[in-house]
Amino acid sequence: MVGHMHYVYVLFSESHQCRYVGSALDVEARLKQHNLGGSKYTSGRRPWKIVHAESFPTKTEALKREKFLKTGEGREWLDNNIRL
């Protein structure tokens, strides 16, 4: 999709004290899907709130950042930069 920004987002579940990292074109719509139980991993840990989002001009860049945030180094970056 030309002209659309791609997003990497971080959700937090206060009830389970855990994070979820994902990517989407529409972060708010994706949050609604997560909170309605539309994702296997996140359905049992609701409700979720957005605690961080980053925008990228291409899907490739967004997926690269998402992959990084799911690594040990990326989780450490989140621990040091995202206040829950």
C-alpha cells in the first residue's frame, strides 16, 4: 500500500503484567481486535492498552523493528525506554 504508514506497537496487560509486540497499518483497530479476543496469544490476557508505537514508511522496516523488539536486546530496550 503506497502512502500508508506501517506501525510497530507495544501493548501491555495490567492484569497479567506482560507486553505484546506487533505490527499493523491501523494500531487502534488492531488494539480493538486484541481486546475482542481476535488473537490467540492475547485473548487470555485482556484487556490491553497501547504503551508505545513507532511509524515506518514501509512494511519491511516495520517488520524489521518488530523482530528486533522481540529479541533479548529489544526487550531490554523496551524495559529501559517504555514506562508502564
